[in-house]
Amino acid sequence: QVQLVESGGGLVQPGGSLRLSCAASGTNFRLYAMGWYRQAPGKQRELVATSSTGGNTNYADSVKGRFTISRDNAKNTVYLQMNSLKPEDTAVYYCNKRFNPHFEPWGQGTLVTVSE
């Protein structure tokens, strides 16, 4: 069974930075395009950043220029560097495959709170 473990979230002031990590086990990680998703309170989960198997990246307009996704296939880990954080970035962040079918179950996520 695949296990996804996200970490690195926390409370940060507006303008601050965080680096999230997602470690995957039980799968050949390098075969899959991966993505970071987030779900804010009362909202649907949204895709914010993707990394292809070759390392090509794409971003939602809301995070473009501020977030950077990267991956280390040898460590089965994907990262999300988040800079210039805004209160609207507050959400639980998850990683998973970019395309369906997603790995099940999803990880527990890591909470990012951007507030004074």
C-alpha cells in the first residue's frame, strides 16, 4: 500500500516562507507526475503545483512566482518551497499523483497557517 507523509507546515506571518516535504513509500515514485494540492476551510481541494516525471513544473496562477515544486526521485520525496506567503494560502496541503487515479488513501496533509 502506498503511504504519503506530508510535513513542514506551520504558522507563519504574511511574507514569510515555508518548505513542505512529502515522502512516498510503497511505490515506484519516479514513474508518476506528482502534484501539491491544498484545501482551505470550506473550499474544495485545488491543485497548486505539478512536477512531471522529467521535472517540468506548472503552477496555479494564484501561486505562480511564489511557490516552487521540486522532487528527489532517489528519496521518493517531493517538495514545495513557498515564499511571500499570503493569508489566502492558509490551507491543508497534500501531495499526490498529478493525474487520476490518485494514490489512496491520501496522506494526512500538513497545515499551513498564514497570519499575523
